[in-house]
Amino acid sequence: MKLSSQVLFLKSNVIITQENILNVHSIETFGTHDGPGVRCVVFLQGCKLKCLYCHNPDTIAMEGGKPYSTDELFDIIVKSKPYFGENGGVTISGGEPLLQAKALIPLFKRLKAAGIHTALDTNGRILNHFAMELMDRYTDLVMLDIKHMTEEGYEHITGQKNNQTTFTFSKYRENSGKPMWLRYVLIPGLTDKPEFLMSLGKYFKSYKTIEKLEIQPYHKLGIHKWEALGWDYQLKDARENTEEELKNAQTTLKPYFKMISIN
């Protein structure tokens, strides 16, 4: 069976493609907001969440995207290496990259051998043996998206239940002793309440592997994509953060984290 996207089927939180093929939505060769330094950012196709604020809703569907072999992606990334400097590298985002963890393993293995820093931007919902091998052996940095601190809030934002998967994932990364960043979208009236911020800080305050918390201001840049897909954007009435709100959130969270930035 051969599809134009090279996606064969989805099974047990794994997108099955032809061997050493990744289903890619897009590639950004000079990213500055997806990890340390200048990075080549590869956005993979497919995600099992449908977050209300998603600014790349066209990455959610399992179908679509463009097939790239690991050889092709490796060549593209290596060509960008002169721009990485001391801190840059490659970030695999999405969609949800760990849906394609099996195919990412040979790519990350080659990148590590080439001395290229590797990072994953993930919602932390997938923790199978492919994801574990990828993270434990070949991933320098995990950037974990914290959607909400309550089960009700998580389901409201993502459309899926079981917020605990995020915390199970974070504990696994913490136990590995390898670096992790947290990312948190600050939505007025939805995720910015002081009790949620305090809960976030208290939960993660004892973690040793968290190098940084990134506060991501809410914006509406993806609305036109939702409309193009014929989907209802449910946060039309949500407003963007004020500078004071961002600073207040940073102040509230400061006692709990080594570093906090507003991305």
C-alpha cells in the first residue's frame, strides 16, 4: 500500500510510514523561537490533540504533509549547520513529533554523530519504547508543552482527556537526568489565573532537569488557518495579554524556576 503522503496507518500512537520516511508539514531553516540559538525547525504532520489556540491547525490531520527520507532531511539540516553557532541545532516540532518517533531515531542518530544539537517540542502524550529510545539516546533537549494544570482545563483546551500523561512524561524525562524546558501558553481567563500558575510552579519546583520555563503569550495568528479549514475558532473573544499580565505571571512563577522567558 502506498499513499502520496507515505503514511500507511496510525496504530497505538505511532504513525506508520515507509521505512526511514518522515511525514513533514514544513521546514524552517532559520528558527529563533524553538530552542536555544538559531535552529532548523522541522514541523511534522499529525497530532492527536486539537488545542483551541493552535496556530498551525493544518498540522493536526494525519493525512497530508510531504514525505522526506531521513537522508533528505539530514542533508537539509547539515546545510544549515554554519548558521547554528555554538548554541543552535535542529528542533523537531509538529504536529506531534513523537507520533513518528520510530523514524526519527535514525535521523537523530546521524545528527548526533555530526555534532548537531537535537531538540523535541512535544505535548508529552506519547511515551512508548520508540519515544524512550529517541529521548534517552539521541535527544539533547525536550521542550514540553504544559497545556493546563487541571484535568478539566486540559480537556477543554485539547479536546482529549487524561492530563496525567503530561506529568508521567515529565517524570520520565526528569528521571533520565537530561535537560528539559517547559512551555506554557498564557491565555487571559483560561490559563493565567494565579491558582493555575502557583500550581504549575509548585508541581515542578523540585525538578532538577528543568533549565527554563517559556511563557508563550496568546495570539490569534492562526485564526485564518482555522477558517480556511472550515473549523470554528472558539477563542475569537479571547484577548491578547497585556504587558502587565505577562510581567505578573513571570513574577508569580519566578520563585519556582531557574529561568523564565517570555517567548
